[in-house]
Amino acid sequence: MQAHSQRSNGGADGRQDGGQDLGSGRPGAAGGTGPVLPLAGFTVGVTAARRAEELVALLERRGAAVLRAPVLRFVPLPDDAELLATTKQLIDDAPDVVVATTAIGFRGWIEAADGWGIGEALLSRLGEVELLARGPKVRGAVRAAGLREAWSPASESMAEVLERLLDEGVEGRCVAVQLHGEPLPGFNEALREAGARVVAVPVYRWMPPEDLGPVDRLLDAVFARTLDAVSFTSAPAVASLLDRAEQRGRLDELLGAFRTDVLTVCVGPVTALPLQGHDVPTLQPERFRLGPLVQLIASELPGRVRVLPVAGHRVEIRGHAAVVDGELRPVPPAGMALLRALARRPGWVVGRADLLRVLPGAGRDEHAVETAMARLRTALGAPKLIQTVVKRGYRLSLDPHADTKYAE
């Protein structure tokens, strides 16, 4: 599978799912029970609200630990006075074209209109106008409502929808555009510049979650680099996380982590736009779906891992574990901090004072390094991987003449 090279649609989150889950993988993720799963030893942040359980399950099935923090909630459709007013306006004054952008949004619009007692009137009006559906899922929602779309692009691209409208000519025409949580960048503006009257249909409205605790814990994990990747399934989710970091006065710190150490993976190009606006590289799958999103994470994270030949063993250093000769070895946070410090210059001696500085909560007692190092050796299951250099410190016992295919 190929990934777009902008480390990045279209998905849309819905209801708020509370809480934070930190899950581990299936058999093979904890070491010694089978082949190491592709995401075993890695931790992935999930910001989605809608379909979060499905995304978490897909990640855990591949061995990932998951830090879950829904960054959005939404105003229920029947309570949205702006949508009611816009719907009545379109029923009374028919548009020439209606653009349906998301399946969940279109279904929600029809359901809300039913609740207000104007569902039949809305369906009747939509049956009289040129109805464009952005992609197969939206087309399915349109047909489920008993309607028929005039056209739908196979690409699911709003750019292709815009191109069709501009080719047809929109001067003097009214185009109603169903939004999907936030304005579509440049779409409505281009129509207005071409002479159209554009009516935005705000099908649902995103809001920050009522409980910001899980969001702050996810941000803290990014700052500490204890997350290996963060997944995004909607542009509003990205914007919400950036806004929260800015409220805490740590936006630059978040962007710095995303640009360097924490992989950002988006379901599609529209989702990626807020990150790209901050020069954050993103990855996105070729198909804008949860399955390909997870497959991309599962192929990308293991490929970023260094494989080192150490004391006759092959060692991979993952987010919260090491893989020693194909066996996953979970390592405590203090041990991972020491292992990463040693791995930055494998084979070189790292002094106790330098190791103390990377040890979380160690204070000034260098004996803390000895204690953490003993536990690290036990966790790795091969004590000779780390050599003690008397009066100097510790080093990874790198094999200088090992096959170069094991080296990065």
C-alpha cells in the first residue's frame, strides 16, 4: 500500500465517547506467545468520537496499546435552531443544486427534519433539485432516503464536485451545501466568485468535550513522547486538539513533537489541512477509511524502528517495549528512558550522570540509575546486552562486525 507523502478528509466524528482506554494487544503482543504483532510495543492516540470503538479494536488487534481521548462532541441535530431555519428556507425557496457531503450528515438532516414535522416537505424539495452526492457512501444515504442523485464522483473528491459545478456554470444559481462540521475550505468561496448564491447547511456543530481530562492526558503523552502516533479522522478533531494545546500555552511544544517524534496519521487530505497549515507532516491512506488508516499505521511504525545487532542478539527498540530476537519484551518507563539513551549512540559509553538526567523522577541519586538498569536487564531477558563500564557508565554491547542489514 502506498501512502501520500504528507505525514493527513474526510471522516466525521459524531457522538462523544467518554474516558480514556489504555489497551494492550492480543496474543503475540505480550511476548513469548507467537509472532510479534506489527503494533506490539507501540502506543497510538485515538482522537475520534464516532466509531472510536471500531478504531480502537482495529489497532488493538494489531497489538497496539491505545490512549483514547475524544476531542469533540456535537450539538444534536434536533436542537440546532440554525439548521431548522435553513431547512425551512430551502423548502420555501428551492435551490437549484444541493451538494450532500457526508452520509451521516445527510441522514441526520433528514431525521432532524422528520422530528420537526417537515421531513416529507424536505424530501419532496430535494427530489425536485439537482442533487450531487460526494462519493459512494453519500450516494447510498441519498438512495436510502428514496431520492436519486444527479451525479456522484467516484473519487469522493470535493474538488471534482466543484469542477463539475463550475463547468456547468453557477452564475445566478442557488447552491445549497451540506457542511460536515466546519466550512469546506475554498469550496463555497469559489462558487460565490463564479456568481452563485451559496446556502450553507450546518448539519451538525462540533464542540469541545465537556470533560477535558482525557484530552489533556493525551497532550501530556505527546509532550513526553510516550505516544508513537496520533490518529485523526476529521479536521474539526485536529482543530480542537490544537486549540486545547494553545489554551494551555503549549501549542509550539505540540507542533514540535508532531514534526519530529510523534507520527500524525490522518484519514484523508481534508483532515490534514489544519496540520499542514502549521507545517506538520502527515500520512494518509489512499482510501479514506478506518481500515486503511490502521493498515498504514501498522506498516509505518515498525519501519521507523532501528534494528541493532547487540551481543549476538537482534534488538528492536519500540515505544514501550523491546523486541529481542523476535520476542516482545515489555520494559518499564524508566528502563525505556535508559535504553533509548544508550541506543542514541550504540556501542558508546553513556555516563551515569547523563543517564540520571533522562530517568523520570530520579532526583540526584545515581543509585537510581543502577536500580533502573538492573530492572531493564531483567526485562530484556539478556543481561549481556548492556555492559557496565567500571567508573564510567554503561553501553550497549554493539556487535561491530555484524551483518550490516541489521543496522539502520
